[in-house]
Amino acid sequence: MKKPDMTFYCELEAGALKNLFDSRFVMDDLKALDAKLSLGILDLSDERARVVKRLNKLGVKLIAWLLLPKEEGYWFNLDNYIQATARYEAFKTWTDENKLKWSGIGLDIEPDINEMKAVLQKKWTIIPKVIKRLFDSGRVKRAGEAYQQLITRMHEDGYEVESYHIPLIVDERKAKSTVLQRVAGLIDLEVDREVLMLYSSFLRPRGHEVLWQYASEADSVGIGNTGGGVDIEGVVDIPPMTWEEFAQDLRLAYENGKAVHIFCLEGCVEQGFLARLNTFDWDQPFQKPKATAVRAARSGFQALLWLIQRPWVVLIGLLSILSGVFLLKKWKKK
């Protein structure tokens, strides 16, 4: 029985991070699983550097999951590529000064955290701003070029690059659209590995169906949430995964022959999942989701994106209908 390639996310402030890795059992379990760690770079502190050095010494492969201050959007998006580039430069300096070792860089592509909070708090004043963006296609081109230049720089520095994306980016791609990018601030990038964040706990009761529908199109399947992560009002109240939910998602990913990114390490430790993974039966039979409704929803969403991207098609369709009605009335008069 071969285990899939596993990566754990870890998104903790420096003090909590130190406390987590004060337990030798966490280190031992990561080594036993031969798992990587995508470590959220919430700060460039000496305390975080000391934890990284300990992990380097033990041979745990680390991915630097780059993040911004919350006032700059926290995650990378269409509008903060200048800050993202500056963050990478500061990260490089910090890495060199502390002689830290990384096997790769993680780029988390999500909407601005402040805008996400506004939506969750039903502050509809953001709507005019979003509509205005819909007509600015130049933003996508400018940001795309800037991020690809940054990725080239990372490659030149010897790093593999992986992106963390919401799954709807796949539908955008299929529709040959940039609508979702313009509206939500996402950006479609060429990287070495694309991770789709298929967190079924956020999508109950159809979370497993969504994962099953998208898993084959991911380089690695993002599974979660086991408990933890950044504090966002309206999201943190969602209960973390149970062991049964977690096990099913692991097997769904494994059935597709995919690597897994598990969100998050601290939740797995708190719930006792990490130790249980060492004896996990990956080949145990399970029921596969039908996902008929999710498949239909995806098709409809792709069609909508396609039409919004090409409003002239809608216009021609309306003109055709109006012309038909006019000709029918004229024929009836005759």
C-alpha cells in the first residue's frame, strides 16, 4: 500500500507555532509520513526562523506559503501583485540572513480578505466596486504578467512554485473567461503544481460530491478544514471535519491518484488525526459520490461565464428574437 504525497498546511502566529513544534511527537509523525509542510509566512520574525531551522535540521521538507499583512489583502490577488513582489524580496532577505532552506514557494490566490469579510457581513456597498471591475479587462493582463515575472524569479532562485486556488478557476478556464478573475480578484497562473482547495467541511452537505467532481482536474487535492486557519467572521463558526469525513476525502483523492494538501496541521494534531494517519488503510472500500447535481451546476456556471465574457452573443440573440417577433407580426398583418 503506497501512501500519496502529503503536504500539511500550517497557519499559526509565531508563538503558537513554537508551541506546536515543542512536541516531538508532531515532528516524528511528519517524518514517519514523509510529509511536507506548507508553512504560512505570517511574519519574518526570529522566532519563526528558529522553528524553520529545527524543521530543516530534522529533514522536513518545507514550502514557504507566502502571505501578506491583512491590510494588504492577506492572500495574493489581482490587485496586490506589487505587495506580493515586495513580500517575496523581504522573504528572500530573511531566508538568506537566517540560512533557511525551502523546497518550494506556495502562492495562495484568493479574494482580498477585507472584501471577503465585507461580503460575509452583508455590506453591499462593495457591489458598485465589483461591477466596475467587470469592465476592466486590463487588470487581468497587467497582474498576470507581473505574477509570471515573479514566478520566473522564484524559479531562477531554485524554487518550485505551487498555487492554492478555489476550484471555480477550473470552470473559468473551461469557459475561456476572465469574468471570475475580474470580479473576485483571482488570477490564473502557470505554476509547477496547482492545488484546488476542495474543503468539503465548507460545502456540507455536498462537500464530498464537489471534491469528487473536481479532484481529477487538480494536481493536488486540498482537503479540510480539520480546525484552524485565519479568523474570518462567518467562516470560523463552521465545525471542523470529523474523522469519518476526513477519511472519506482522503480516499476520494487517493482513488483519483492525486497528492493531497491537508488543511491544517494544527487541527490534525488537536483532533488526533496526525497519529492515526500512520496506520490509515488507503485501500478500504468506500461509496463514491454520484455528484450529478454538482456536475449540472458546473455546466451551468461555465455557460454563464462564457456568455458574460461574450455579451455580444446575448445582444445578437436578443436582436434575433426581436427581429423574429417583428417579422411574425408583419406576416400576420398580411
